[in-house]
Amino acid sequence: TGPAAALDGTDHHPPVYKGRVTAKSGLLVRDAPNRGGRVVRSEPYGKVVTIFCKTKGSQVGRTALWYQLTDGTWAWGSAHYIATLGKTPRWC
């Protein structure tokens, strides 16, 4: 529980997940969880990003997982280029 708990005992604030960009040339963040999605921005190598959830999308490297990032815009980054810090993100 705690200060974020609602009166009914449920916590309506989803957990916060973090990850670090591992792509040396930066991470291309897209408007859909696939390589065909429009690039909306890029995140530099080493930046810690906030992850909302994960879903399956197009294959990148050895994974088809994509993370929905909440930094600035709700957009998608391939899990292949994001090392999770702490807990693995929940499914969308």
C-alpha cells in the first residue's frame, strides 16, 4: 500500500521500469513497435530511459521485444538496444 494506494486498496500508479541505451550510435525511437515505424526521435548511447511496458514487434537481433518509452513522447524502442535496470518491464 502506501501513499499511492487508492481507498479500495489498489495501487493505480503503474510501476516504473528503467533501461539504459546500449546502441553505440544511439537508439532510434519509433511510433510503432517495428522497424517500419516512423522515427520520432533518438536517444543517445548510455542514456537511462523510462519504460512503461513491453510488447512483441519486429525482430531486431535475437529479440522481437519492444519497450514503450515514456520520455517526452510515448514511442517504441527495440529491447535489443535497451538493457533493463532492475525489474523486467510488464507486458502492455
